Amino acid sequence: MTEEITQAPADNAKKKLTKYEKWFRFLHRAQRFLGLGMIPIKKYGCTEKFNDRSYIIVANHRSIWDVVVAIMPTDKPVHFMAKKEIFENGIGKWFTSKCECIPVSRDGSDVRALMQAMKYLKEGSIVCIFPEGTRNKTEDVFLPFKSGAAALSIKTKTPIIPVVQLKKIKLFRKSKVYFGEPFELTEFYDKKLTQQDIEKADEVLFKKFVDYYNELTELTAKKNKKKK
């Protein structure tokens, strides 16, 4: 009697990448290449890569190059939440399609966008939010944060990775960026959120950004002092 032999599939068989995943693999490589000279970034704070679970990357917004910085905390693909107008034509339409971005209204009250972001996070993906809602072209450190990022973090119990840049990113100029440790708004978990709770959570997030900005300012000032 001959023994029937069946061959089990190899455990280490490579997963076939989707077009979206291949695109982000290219973007991460491009980001590293650009960082060598075209868009040099000096990192401060937590420089670890976070690939183990879903995260919400929250970054301040000053230029179109901010997407280069926003993908730096992870090697995974990132779904950007972006204003609907960018999806309408030209390079914005092409980029948002390739990156599977989430269209959102300027007032930040788009329920469909929130649901899509929640879906991605529950699947273990990364979502990036620019809470100022648009590029900051003023002299103010930050524009007022729109509600959404903190509430999304609470509802999905997802850690936030803050990304804070000191100045507008410009080509061939070294930019200073602070990468904060992932944090969770656990004090708001498992409770029915009131408007007051959401406002408090937004304040916690905004204060994190202010603290990191001030810390980055102090660190760069000390370095400049040593050079003199």
C-alpha cells in the first residue's frame, strides 16, 4: 500500500502585494531617496517605525511636501484624509486615487469620511489626518484644529502618532521635525462622549502639538548656540 503524500503550502510564502501596497512601497523608497538631499529631514523625538497595528498619524500642515514627512513613522501604506477639492482634477486627483485617500468636507463634519477611516483602522491600516484642514500660510504656529482626529482615535481605540514640523518644508533646505511617541486617549474610552468630552480630547491633542513644537524650538536653539 503506497502512502499518499500531500505537500502543505510553505508557511513563508510571500503575500502578493496589491497595487496600493506596491505604490506605497515605491513612495517609501522615494521618501528615503529624497531625504538624502532634495528634502533633507532632521528627526527629533521618537524615530522608531510603527508597523505592528493601526495608528492615526496626526501632522501639522504647511506645504504639499508634508506627505513625505507624514509617512516616515511607518513602513506601511497610509490613507490620507484630504479635502474633497483635491480629488476633482489634475495631479491631486491622480495622487488621491493612487493613495486611496479619504475625501472629507472642509468643515470636518463628513460622516462618510469618518466611517471610511474607521473601517481602515479596524482593518489594521494607518490613517493620516492634518487637523488644521488646510495648509497654514499664516505667521501663526498652528491654525485652529478641527474636531475629528481625537474622536476617531477614541472611537476606534487607536494610538495617535504626532508629527510636528518647525517650518514650511522647502526643497534643498534641512527641515526639523519632531515625531512624538504614540499615545492613547484612554480616559475617554468606553463612555458615551459628550460635546464637552470631545472638546477636552481636542484640547489634549492640541496641547501635545504645542508642547512638541516648543520642545523642538528649544532643541534647535541649543544646537544653533553650540555652533556659534
